[in-house]
Amino acid sequence: MRQRVPWGIAQRLAVLLASFSVLAALLAGYYSFDSSRARLQGRAEQALLATTQVLARHMQAGFSTVARDTAFLASVAAIEQDREALAEVFRASLRNHPSYLQVRLIGVQDYGLERVRMDREGGAPVRAPEEALQEKSHFPFFFETLALGQDEVYVSEFGINHEGGEQHAVQPVFSMASPVVRGGQVRGVVVVRVAAQQFLRNFNAALPASYGFFLSNRWGDFLVHPDPAQAFGFDRGQRILIQDSYPPVAALVQGQAEQVVLSQAAENGDEPRVFSFVRMPYGREGEGRFLVVGLSQPLAAVQGEVANLGRSILKILLVLCTVGVVLAAAVSRLVTQPLKAMVRATQALPQGRPHGALPVHRADEVGELARSFDEMEQQIRRQMAELNASRDAMAHLAHHDGLTGLPNRRMFEQRLVQALELSRRSGRSCALLFVDLDDFKSINDHSGHAVGDLVLQAVARTIVGAVRQSDTVARLAGDEFTVLCENVDSEEAALQVAAKLEQAFDAPQWINGAPLPVRVSIGMSLFPRDAQDAQTLLASADAAMYRVKQLRRRRV
């Protein structure tokens, strides 16, 4: 049994135009071909330009992601002064971002001496030893970042890495840096160094093989070129400029235009190509810095569509002499309905609205287009879901302790302020318990920091299990924990909560299958009896805890 060959768009259009006379068909075909040829080429150029604009927006989003990571790491460094803990945060950042080559904290003192540096060696994060830390005060990413405010990010120009070291091969890189602000003063700088080629590969990897990708800095020096020998010529003492190779792009470099489309022969004498370039803002607002992003496509691909159009029109002209006009309305409806469905889906996608079913079951060009659109839509939704999940994870990490999973100091202080405000309105007291481990330093010294971390995790579980479900347990720093007890009617009620917490530590903590006695000192303060604001209340509980340590009698 012969397999049925599905009709394509050309055949259906031929049936639609079958009632036209030979003379009218010849005239219509001639003028249609003449006008459509220019429109097809213009449409192909606009499509290439739209693709370039989308690529530029994706690159901007990628740079913004690196900037947010840099500012976040700087905020962590402002809170976390333990270098070991900070190194683990840097290590996690390198693991999660394969394009990051290095994350480091540079102190203001000692001529910009590095305090913590995490390098990528053989694909794995490795912390630099103390003797390998260097002074960086003479680098722009240090002294220019010192002038920035909190959460502002310095972005370097693209360049070739020459800092040396086995882990730093000579390769294109760029850096982002953010100041570490603590107590209103800049205490240091966090710098993230990114491998440019791997970073950019995330954006141009999905381009068809026939496409060429270009990137230049604001002076026109090629940073990315299909011919790698044309890139980073300034590092070899040469100026290979994009405006010299493609003169119309000079309008972008000089700020006279935002986008350029042109057609010309390739530099190596190959077939002519269509080029589109857009000016992409880069760096902080107000600096006026930018990159030029470009794509190219063989002109033959556009001209091939024109040739296909001519052959299709010729077929239509031959068929029009014999086919009647009766089928025109039915065929028109058959063709336009799936196209309208595609238009509705295209309009609904940017707004996130649902749309009807697409004609993905068709075996013709419309079916191919529908399937391509459906795959693109699913990919966009997956990327948005991953982006939202990453954002939620970053938000959780910013407000929770990475070791115990408890709220950190920032989140606890926010919760404390809210609780005091509710207490003022309701008239009911609240209690703050300050819990500190006794002799925790000796545990770290004799058993190691790994056991110390297990002890902190066990203590966190014990505290959470001993207090009420409505109470807020947080880890402030090191071995210091706090418990916020809301709606406490009296001091006796607060002491009952503290006593229950004290009894929970009568039994030893089980660490690695072995019992380990852990004792705690607990200080308590009541609102509004002992303080009228959050900081004073916390300081009062802290002072009470130290008095307990000095008395060495009761633990509350």
C-alpha cells in the first residue's frame, strides 16, 4: 500500500488560487514575486536582528545573575567573619557556577591582602593556602570597588588573565566585585572572576551551526569572533576593530545607533552573509559602558527562500489554469485556522496566558512550526521554573544558617522587631532566651571542627525539640543561640520554658554514635520589663547569660 504524501503549503495555495485566469495569474505571480523577494530578505534580516536582541537580553540577564551572586557573597562576608565558614560559602558558589574561576575576599588592611581565596583547579574548588595569598591593592577591581556603596557591583572590562598560577591559564576573563560593608565602613572587597568563554558558551551554544557570533567592547575590539585569531588582538599589541571589518557598526561604537543590519562578503572571501549588531548596555547604570553583540547568517539561506518562492509561484501559475475557484474558500479556511492558532499562542506566551491546542499533529510545514513553537515554549517554562527555584534558594540562604538550618541573625532580628511591635499592641509580654554552649572551644580543639559542627547541629535539634512550636529558635553566630517566646504572661511562664530547655541538656548529646555531655548557659530578658527595643532586649539577655557563666551555679 502506497504511503499517502501530505500536502504542503504550496499545494494548498495552488488550489486556493486555481480559479484565476492565466493572464491574471501571470501578472499576480510576477508582482508577487518581485515584491515578496524584498520582503523576504527584509524579514530574514529582521528575524536575525530579533534573534540578536534576544541573545543580548539573555546575556544581560546572565551578567545580572553574576552581579547578584557577587553582592550576595559580599553581604555574607559582611556578616560571617569566620574564614572557614566563608570559604565554604565560596566553595559552594564555585560548585554551583562552572564558569566561575575564582572567588576571593580582599581586606582593606595590609595593602589589600587576600583573606580568603577559593580557586578552581581541575574543575574542583580548592582553597588557597595562607602563604599563597597576595596583595591586590593595585588592581582596579579593588581600589575602584572601595568607592562603591553597599550592594553596588563593580564590573571589569573583558581581558586576558595574566595573574599567573597553575589554576589560572591564560584565557579571556572578566571580574565583578562588591564592597564588604560592616558597621557602616568598607572592610574589604569580594571579587568573582569569571571565565568569559564558558560564560558566553551558555548563550551561543543553542545557535545553529551556520550562525556566526560576534562580541566587541565599547572601543570596538573583538572579544569573540568566529575566527579565534581575531579576538583579543589588543592583548597581542594589535587593534582588530569591529568597525574596520564592518564599517556601519561604527555608528554603534560612537553611540549614534542602537542596532545595525548589513550584508557583505565575509572577511576570508567566503560566501556573502547577513550581519546584525546591537548595542548592549554593560556595567553599572550611568557609566555609559556597553558591548556590541552580533550574529551573522549566510545570505544564501535568505536567497534560497526567494528561489523557493519563485518555484512555488511557477507551480501555482501552472495549476491555476485547470483548478476552479470552488475550493478556494474551503482551502483558505483549512490553511488559516492553524496559522491563527499559532498567532494566538504567540500572543499568549509573553503574557503567560493559556492558549488552545496547537496543530502539532500535522505532517506539513505548519506542523513543523507548531512543534518547534511548542518545544520552545516548554523550554522557556522550564528555564523560568529553574530561575524561580534558584531565586528562592538564594533568598532562603540569605536568611538561614547554612549549618543548622535555623534562622540567622538577620532574620531573627527582623522577627524580634515584629514580635515586639505585636507585643506592644496586644499588651502581652515576650521573653528572649540567650543560649550559649559551655566550653565549646575545647570541643573544637580536642575533637575537631567537624565534630564541633555535629555538636551545633545536635544542640539546634535539642533546642527546637524543647521549646514550644510557636517559639522562634535562631543561631546568631558560633555557639550562640536565641529563643524568642511570644505571648508570655509572666516571668514564671518564661522560666518554665527555660527550665524545660535546661532539662533537655541533662542528657548527653549523641555525636557519631557516642554520648557527649554538653552544658549550656541560658540568659533571659523580658519585654517590656528589661528593655524597650530589640537591641537592648538582646543585649540584656546576653548579659544575663554571662552572669550565669560567672556564677557557675544555675544555668538560667
